Amino acid sequence: MQFDFHHHHKTTEYHGIYNKSTAEDFYPEFFSVGLHPQDIGSDWLVKVRDVHQSAMAQKCLSIGECGLDAYVKTTLEEQIKVFKSQISIAEELNKPLTIHCVRRFNEVIQVCKDVRIPKIIHGFNKRETIAVSLLKNGFYLSFGVSLLNNLSLQNIFREIPQEMFVLETDTSDIGINTVYEKAARIRNISTEQLENIVDNNLKTIFGW
């Protein structure tokens, strides 16, 4: 089975984790819920409480996406405060973090240095030095459609330890099967072998 770790496809016929808003009255097979850095406002405490309430559902597998973003208006200090509040929720509920990070990788690593629940950087498409630093600090990397054409990213994916990655589509209309097929070719293994690798990683992340 090809599992999409992070997607925005609003359908109940999709095998993966839907990125759900707390305001949505939609409950797919599995979902994640969190306060994205771009959605932080003066009412963020209320929104984080809503995240906590939604995250208590059994179908909620992960907290996020949440994290740090250099391009949003909210100050870094405020973003860190909101991020830490969601880390606390994840730790309380023993659910992994799906992390959004834009040009704030050093800060994310620092904030998460004592976090023991699984931490997954979604949509990873950065350079090798960042990948090495994240892996060294215990982060999983989730790769998406950037794998299809980004040669430097393909080189990173080819060498990453097999126990440290998952696959996703995020907002793309490209099917997760296309990502799996390309990922398998990059690692020179069969799609079935890749599915087994990802399944084992999911079992580790979620304790299945």
C-alpha cells in the first residue's frame, strides 16, 4: 500500500494523512492538525486550543503542520512560542510532529533538541548539508514531487538511510504512485521494496 504522509486531497478514498483545518467538518481515514506559521494571529491561543481538541481524535495521527517560516509576518519569537505550544500537545498525546520549515532549520533543530517524539520535516527539498544536519538530530525527512525533477535532491534521497524517510504529495495533483515509482528508481529497488521500507518507517513513527 502506498501511503501519502502529507496531503491536501479532500477525499475519503485516499490512503494517507490529510492536512486538516480545525474548522473543517471533514474526517478522512487519517488526518493531521496544527497551526501553520502563516495562520498565526492575535487569537493563536484559541487556535492552539482547537488544535489540542481536534488532535485528541483517534484518527489524528500527527500534530502539524506546524513550525517556523522566515517569510511570514509573525516574528520569529512569536512563531517559536506557538511552535513550542504545539510540541507540548504532541508530547502530551504522544503523537509525532509534522514540521513546516522555511529557512529556519537551525532554529527548528534548536527548539526540538530535547523533543523525543518522532519529528518529520515535510516537503524536504533543500541542500545536502541541511539534510545531514537534520538526520544527525533525529529528524525524518518527507520527500514529495520535487523528487521527480530535482537532481540534487535525488542524490540526497539516494543516500539517505532507509529508516529515515517517508513520501508525500502535499498540495500537488500528481499522484503518490508517481512519487513512489520515481523514488524506487532513484534507489534502484522495486516499488514493492520501497513500499515495505516506508511501511516499516510508519510503524516506527506511529508505533503500529
